[in-house]
Amino acid sequence: MAQSSTRHAFHEELRRLEEQALGGLDLITTTLARTLEALEHQDVELASIVINDDDRVDGRYLEVHQGILTLLARQAPVATDLRTVAALLHVIKHVERMGDQCVNIAKLIPLSGHEPPRDPALVDLIEQMGRLASSEVAQSKQAFALRDVGVAEDLVRQDEEINRINRAVFQRAIEIGDDVDRREWAMLMILVARALERIGDNAVDIGEQVAFVVSGLFREFASASHTGNH
């Protein structure tokens, strides 16, 4: 009876930690939306809020990480639970990295000046990438919560589209002309696009953890640019 009670307590705590980790992806969705809004409106104040709010994401990472270590110290999980524990450590690390990429974008906003020389085509490409990255974050959460490998694998399709647009951003930036201010702004947009592409990569990595939890085997999803090291 005591063993059964202990196992129940373990599963309750593991469930709570999973909710916390996946809640971290909700934090990223909100942070990314703010970041993109700050970028669109050249809002330095909002960009500063994004940077300062990263402490919340870092705090969530530490909370889940420490919670998992404490859980492991109290009771050794069986194979299925151990996969979930290991996967959650990866998930929360990718959440922290996504938060860092939002901060990287926010830090670029003041560098481009109050009214930078914008290029409509390049702005449109960045906005497309932002929508896709946000969609991937939400989908990675859904895939993990439902243990749905099909939904997880579909992240690759979206990620390949982000990668395609990222290449288009670079191409447009080098074609933007000789005006120094326009070229400097375009270079900053290349860095923004790179950060958004990395957020997508981290979402795919979370998707790979879904497949690991379900099957017990780790495999990288097929993608031309996905290296698994982000």
C-alpha cells in the first residue's frame, strides 16, 4: 500500500512538472508576440520589457530543472517515466533557449534607430517567419501534451518553410541597394531572421522528444538544415 501511495505521489509530481514545463512554452508564445510587436512598431520600451521579462523564463527553467532533480533523488522512475523525465529536461532547456532568442531580437531593436529605412518586402518576410515560429511553439506544446508523434513530425514541414524564408531574407538583404542606412537595417533583419529560425529549430527538437517518450527511441526528424544542436 505504501509503495502504491509513493508511486501515486511520484506521478502527481511528474504531471505537475510537465504542466510547468509546457507552461513555459506559453510564456514563449507571449514573449514572442511582444517581441514581434516591438519589432513591427520599433518600440524600444516594449523591447526592454521583453529583455527584463526573460528572468521569468529563466526562473521557470530553474524551477522545473530543480524539481526534476529533486524527484529523481526521492524515487527512481521506471522506464516509461524515466523517458518522460529525460524529455522534460530537454523541453525546459529548449524553452530557455527560445527565450534567449527573443531577447536577442529585442536587443537589436534599439540598434536600428527610431525610424529605420524599412523595406516592405523584407518586413513581410520577417512577419511570415514570426507567424510560423509562433505556430511551431504552440504546436510543439500540443504534440507533447497529447503524445502525438504525427503532430510532432508535422513541425518539420513548418520548419522547412521557415528555413526557406530565412534564405529569402538573406537574398533580399544583399539586393537592397547601396544606401548605407538601408544596408545596416537589412543586416539587422538577417540577425532577426536567424533568431526566428532557431526558435523553429528548438520547436522541432521538442517534437523529437515526443517521439522519444512514445517509442523509447531517439531519432532526429528529417530536415535538410536540422542539426539538433541549437
